[in-house]
Amino acid sequence: MPKQNFFSYLHEKYETEFIYFDTFMEEALYSQLGFFNTAFVRSDKEGDFLTSPEVSEYFGKIIRNWINSESNLKNIIEIGSGTGSLIEQIGIKEITSVELSSTARQELIKKGIKTHSTIDELITKTSDLIFGNEILDNIPCSIGLYRDEGWYEKVVLLEETSLAYGLRPIRNEQLDWVNKNNIAPNEDYEFEIQVNIDKFLNSVIKKINPRKILLFDYGYEQKKQG
Ligand SMILES: C[S@@+](CC[C@H](N)C(=O)[O-])C[C@H]1O[C@@H](n2cnc3c(N)ncnc32)[C@H](O)[C@@H]1O
């Protein structure tokens, strides 16, 4: 049977005129047809992009030196491990991985790394350290925009033969986030709305309540106004 394509998959699942960008990103990355669930791990030399631990072993070595300088960290967990290169570089066998992508999990299992697909699957309820590299920017975000004295969200229009971008008035939860984070109303400037990162981190803290969290990510800078 031919593999369904992403376009018809979206049309069948959503019988709506449009979906918000965070829903589109969730589907594009993590659905069965998504980027992270195809035949090979994407953040690898054979994949599409390279992350710091794939480029240099010193990333993990520096973290290992820091872990060693702390007294006796137990139940260490990495979230979003990809190929597991950072765990290998740190060199502590007992580190557990939480990795959403089934393709990446197969790679981790081959390397003998204990892995779960979500935080909720972890048996432990405590951890001295949760760490991760480039996980937060892979959590589906919404995209906001300020125009003509109003806030909008970018949506993906499910047109008959193609996908296109459109704008719709911002949802309440996203507007609350904009106000809470003092996002500047710069005309026609697109920005990420990270409601789902807040939810993700809150769920990690609620479930595990780690003593330390170490996350590396790359985002945009917003200069203070005035
Ligand atoms: C950009 S890759 C980074 C992989 C690795 N940390 C590295 O530096 O090479 C992001 C990884 O996070 C995983 N991921 C995204 N959301 C996740 C979640 N909620 N829980 C666990 N893993 C997640 C993705 O499947 C992907 O493997």
C-alpha cells in the first residue's frame, strides 16, 4: 500500500479551513509522517542538521566536569537525547533518556541507553539533574504578529490543493502569554509564542521536581524598550 502523504493526512484529520501553527508543527515533527519519525535520526551526520554534541565531544566533556564538581548527583535524566551522543560523551552509564522520537529511541537502545518516550513513563519520581540540548526549540510553538493595533496568530490554511499561511485573531491563552511576557508590539514582526514550553516544563517539574535543570537552547533576543 502506498504511504499516505502529509498533505492528505492533514486534510483527513482536520476537516477545518485552517490549523494553528503549533498544531501544524506538532504534526510536521511528531506525527507518524513527521520529520522525527522517518527512517533515520535527523540530528546526525547522515541527517539534516547537526547539533553541538554531534560536532564536538567537548560539549559533553564540559558537562561531565561540571557534574563531577557537584556532589554525587543521582537519577540524572536527559530529555530529547537524539542519537544519545551527549550521554556517551558525559560517560555516566546510569543516565536515563526521555526521547519522543521512536527512530531516535531505537538508536539509543542500540547504544544500551535506558530510554522512555515521555516523562510520565519514568518510574523514578525524583532527580538531582535533568538536562537537554536543543529540546525547547523543538516543542511546538505558535507564531504571533502585531498589525494595525491588533494581535494575530499565523495559521496554516488547508486549501484544496496546497497549504498556505494566513492570519487569524490571537487565541486567549496565547494573548495572555504575550501580555505576561511583555512582548513588544512591533508592527509586522513575527515572534514565537511558547505556551507549550511553559506547559512542558511545568509538567517536568510537577512529575520529577528535579534539584537542578540544565537546558541549552537558542532563541531570539528582545531588546528592552525605552
Ligand atoms: C534538535 S533534536 C536535539 C537532539 C540532541 N539533544 C542533540 O543535541 O543532538 C531535538 C530532540 O528532542 C526530541 N523531543 C522533542 N520534544 C520532546 C519531548 N516532549 N520529550 C522528549 N523528547 C522530545 C526530538 O524527538 C528530538 O530528538
